Amino acid sequence: MTRHFLRDDDLSPAEQARVLELAADLKAAPYDALHHPGPLAGPRTVAMIFDKPTLRTQASFAAGIAELGGHPMLVDGTLAGIGVRESVEDVARVLGRQASVIVWRTFAQDHLETMAAHAGVPVVNALTDDFHPCQLLADLLTVREHKGELAGLTVAFVGDGACNMGNSWLLAGATAGMHVRVSSPEGYAPGPDMVEAAAVIAAKTRGSVALEPDPVAAVTGADVLVTDTWVSMGKEAEAGARGEVFAAYRLGVELVAGAKPDAIVMHCLPAYRGKEIDAAVIDGPQSVVWDEAENRRHAQKAVLTWLMEPRDE
Ligand code: NVA
């Protein structure tokens, strides 16, 4: 059966732990696959399509695929006109005949699901409006490096909880057995379906999920603080209004002081200093954002390796 990585809960707790372990191994020995036949040796081609802007995702996938002995093929989403010039189904059938894996950053999660249903090869979510699961694997790898075990840690996500990063932290954090608090202004909390899905996972992993609109209460005693832009890609027209709504949710020095003294601060980037995070925080001693950015490569290599493993059926 072809497996895909379309949302964070596509990995069971055991699978997530295994992928993170593999990511740590690949970080320790990044070029091993070039010396032994790696999962993408051949080289096998991985198609990458970006319908939204990208820096980290394109760079880390391209570098990681090369380190696995594979070939990154950039498909220009604008030229291809996916869903406009050709249906998602037909693009999936065509790319599935050329590439061993398809990595796609797009808007609608259901388009990604359609791609997965028709490609015949694994499909990876490189960010949609709803989820950013590759970022979460990098983030969890980063937390592991700085804190050891993930299970039992408390993470506070402060900001736009209704965006892809809020949803992904709920699902991936719960899968890892963490206590996930999401703090957002009214109207910007994750949807009840997402909270419920995460709560079901957390009940099995002994983690928990909670919505806490008060940012001060949310960060109190937390081990990990996370924020993200208040204006996700595609929401640019709302930038002005959002700046006012989110003003109390900025990760500033005072808010960070409410967390544990050794709390780490995370941001998937790009960051807007003075908006969702102060320069003193993102450029300060508790920030681990550059580790996160680097870990995208190691985590994605692990996902690609896991997806390429032979499976029965
Ligand atoms: N929530 C952000 C994440 C950027 C990596 C966005 O979708 O723009």
C-alpha cells in the first residue's frame, strides 16, 4: 500500500517516533546514503511543486533529496496550471509516471488528497492552508535535541491558531504525547474538529490539548513557546485588521518570562520582528529557530526514507 504524508496524524505515535529517530541518525551521518545505496539511489526523481512562496522548504527538500542520492525536479506550478489547465487527477497520473515521490505546497488540502489518490506514488504535504506537517517533524526533532523526551512537555502555541501551524501543532504534539496549549484571539482558534481529533490522539498518548485564549495563562510554566506569522500566505488582504486583533499575542520578553526559565522559543519563519515576535526574543538566547530551519532537511530526509520503504500488500 502506498503511504502518503498529507497531515500530521498520517503517522501513528510509533511511526512518528521512528521517523524522528531516523532524522536524528540522518543528521549525524548526512551523506551515508551516498556511500551505501540509499532510498533514492538511482537516482530516483522527486517532483517538487510550489503554488505558494518558499525558501526553507524548497532549499531543504532539494538538498535533502540530493543527500539521499536522488534528483529533485522542480515543476513550475504556474506553468503546469494544476486544477486550471489540467485537472489535479491528470497531473497526478502524469507526475506519478515520472517521479518516485511528489512533494506539493498548495492551498487546498482536498487537492493534495486528490493528488495522493491518483498519483500511484507517495505524496508529501509541503504546506497547505490546513497543515504543515514537515515543519512539525523538524520542530519535534528540535525539541528532542534541546529537551530530550517529548512526552510530558508543555508547548504553548501563541498567535493564529486557525492556521496550518496551529492545526499541525495540535495533531503532531498530541501524537508525541505533549501537552499542547493554543492561545488565540476570538475567531482565530483551531476548529472544533481539529481539537477533537487531537484530543482523541492525546487520550492514547497521555498528552493533552487545550485552548487558552489568555496568552499569559497559556505560557505559564511552558517548556516550549511557539508562534507564527499573523498573516499566513493567502491572507495578505487581512494584514491590517489582523495586526490589531493579534496585538496582545506578540511573543515579547515579558510574555516569554512567564514560561519556564529554560523554555525554548520556536518560529517556523519567515518572522516579522515587532509583530508576532520581538527581535529580542527571536534573536535572544532562548530562540532555537535556526536549528528548526536546519532540521527541515534532516526530518524530510527521514520522511522520504520512510515513504520509500517496501511495504507488504
Ligand atoms: N502559517 C504560515 C507558515 C509559513 C511557513 C503560512 O502559511 O504562511
